[in-house]
Amino acid sequence: MKFVIKLFPEIIIKSKPVRKRLISQLKKNLNRTLTPLCEDIIISGSWDFVEVRLDKLLDDESKKNLELQILERLKHTPGIDFILKVKTHQFESLEDIAEVTIREYTDVVKDKTFCVRAKRTGRHAFNSTQVEQKVGGALLHNSEAKGVQLKEPEITVQLEIKQDKLYTIESRTQGLGGFPIGQQESCVSLISGGYDSSVASYLMMKRGIRTHFCFFNLGGIAHEVGVKQVSHYLWEKYASSHRILFITIPFEEVVSEILTKVHHSQMGVVLKRMMLRAAEKVAIEFNAPSLVTGECVGQVSSQTMTNLSVIDKATDFLTLRPLITMDKQEIIALSRQTGTEEFAKVMPEYCGVISDKPTTKAKLDKIEDEESNFDFEVLEQAFTNRKVENIDELFSSDHNIEQIEIVTLPSSEDVIIDIRHPQELAIAPLELTKNEVIAVPFFKLHAYDNLDKNKTYLLYCDKGVMSQLQAEELHSRGYQVKVYQP
């Protein structure tokens, strides 16, 4: 089993020292994310590409499952342009190479023009040009290809020869792009769990920026849990090579102060300025030089350029807005692509302030005059009461799950509810011969009403974290529920 990883083009054009650092960081990140799948995975390469391979022999089913899991993690790792799945063949002569190529590529080049490109390492009785000529001629005469075309062919047959091994490309998968996380500075993303802030956070991660999450709780545990879920998903899928933080700031009293002290037309702008002030304190605390929001021009009344300019003046920190010129449909499409759309659809919303005639052209002096009535001790207290959690431990500290039984072997009457994200389920479906298995993603479980209180349900997810959280919630609603951890 072997994958060849091609680097994001912006890495390749960097200076030699920077390029080396980025490649070294990518290898470290891959080691952190892939080793838990199999400790025998080997990660190598130092300049043009990175190799991920496993020399250990596995049965066909185990090999297939492991390949799917590795590929899933590779294509969501920042810094990778594309991934080549490579097959390994032994050979002794140039004729052997031609035979392997005919076997592997006859169907691929049918009715198409092609050319052969070979890279060679080691001592051989032939050079790369001779390989291309020999193999190209053999493939042309033993297939239904349209012909050989050296410039702009429809198919490029890529061969790699190292000593006595021939590598042929089985598939090509597009990577995420961007830079490896760990070589850029970090940021603090203001996240509400909706389409915009989730996509903005994803774009920062993709660029290789370690992204901490800052959530302003305007009231309601359901919203907080929902935001934690989408944040955990983003981290686990795109940034699990690094530990990041989830900071919750209770903002109910700040909202109450705004509602009683600020004119209704200015409340939206003032609320955003208060959030930036609090987020700035978080960024200073964790040495992050920038803030990130999901705002884009003109989407709502507070996001006119005039208002955004006034909002920015609440802090000296750099505020990044990766969605600034995107329209809503583009954002939703990207949310669908990243897997956060399903969260956003069911995310509880808590409006902090509602104005019947919100200003679209805020004036700084008027905003500052309104804020002079505000008791900033309330904002300071909100920051003091912040809760800081490592994102990989989000659901272990807040919830008492001792009463939820963990089952390793279900009885035949138990119904298993697979609560994993649909993308995870598609890669490794849960198959049991003696039990009914139903799939209900965890972010839809709170609204799922087809459960029978006379039956026993076992919740299943890969690590058991989300299933324990959801089991406790269902238990509180009177259902007989346990956690399934095979």
C-alpha cells in the first residue's frame, strides 16, 4: 500500500529553507493523524513529494478499509495538492515493465491519446527515455488507444521505477491545498455554528492557520452544545494534528446591558464591538495576533462597509473576514462541501438584539456616545467568567455520564443508532447481523421522534464521545438508552 502526496504549489515556490520547514511540518502532521490508524504506517520524502506507505501484509478487507481511512485523512489535510494511490510491482526486465503497463492501462487509454512518462532511480540497463519508448509502443499495439501524442495527451501514463520495483498510479484524489498547520501564526475565530462562521473557520484551517474557537453564549445550552459539535467536527476533520481551544464567554448580561442602555438602532453594531473587545482579550491571552469573523458585505444590516469600519475601531487587532465578498449561496455550497451544512441547518439560533430600524450607516461618535452609558464592568465580568476547554475534551467535563451504561456486546433485541456524520458512515458502515441498525446523525437526533420508549437503544460513534453526550440527553427525555462500544 502506497500513496504519493504532491505538495500544494505555493509550497514548491518557497525558498529552500521555508520549503523544507513546510514539508517537515506536513510530515509531522501526517504522523499525528495517521499513526492512530496503524502504527506501522511509514511517512517519508523530503523535497518534491511525501510518501505514505504500509509494508505490513493485510487481508484484502482490512487493507481496503485502511486505505479508505488513510485517503479520507489525506484529502482533508492542509498542505496537500493531490494524492496518488500507487500500486507496486516487481520486475526484472524492460519487457516486464511493458507487460505490467499493458495490464494496468489498456482500459484507461481506450479511445484516447496518451503518452508515457517515466521517472527512474537506481542502476538499470536502460534509461527513462527507453522506458517511455518501449512501453509506449507496447501499449499502443496492445490496446485500442487512439494514438500516442507527446504534447497535451488525453491520458498521461506515469511510471516510477525505484531499483527493482515499478510503481503505477491507480487513482488520483484532489487534496485540500493550503499550508500545513503549525507554520503559520494562530487566530481566534468567533463562531456561532451557522453557515458563515463555520465556513470562515474552515478557510482559516485550510490556509494552515491554527484556529481557536470563541463562542459568545447569548442564552441556551442547546446552542452551546450545537456550536461545540460543529467546532469539534471541524477540528477532527481538518486540524486534528494540533490541539486547539474552545472558549465560551457568557454574554447574556452584556446583551441585557445593551438592551437597557443603548438606543435600539445602534444595538447591533454595539454588540459586535463588545464581542470584538472580548475576543481581543482571548487572543492576547493565547498569543493569537488576529480575529476571524464570518461577516460579508451587505448580508445583514450590521455588515455594511460603514458599519464594519465602525465595528473594527473597537479593537486594534487585525480582524480577518474570509467571506467578505461571497454571496450566501456560495457560502452554503462551501458549507455543504466541508460537511458543516447539516449542522447549520439545525443549529438553534439566539438573537442577542433585535432592532426594528437598525442603522446601516453608523457614526463612530454616536456609537461611542451610546457606549458611554454601558457599564463595562459587565463586559469585564463576562470575560472573567470565560470557560476554556481543549477541543478534544469538550464533552468529557461538562456532562455527568456515569449513569449511562456502556455495552460491548448488544442483545438481539437492542436497536443500534449510528449517530456518526454521514461522511464517516459512508466510509465505514456499521454492519451487525443480529441487530437492527438505524442511521441518525447526532445533530438531528434531538428532533428525531421515531423512537419507542419501550425499546432499548444503543448509540454508536467511532470514539464514544458524542454517543455518551447524546445518550445522556435521550435518557433525560425518558428513553432506555445505552452506549455501544464494540
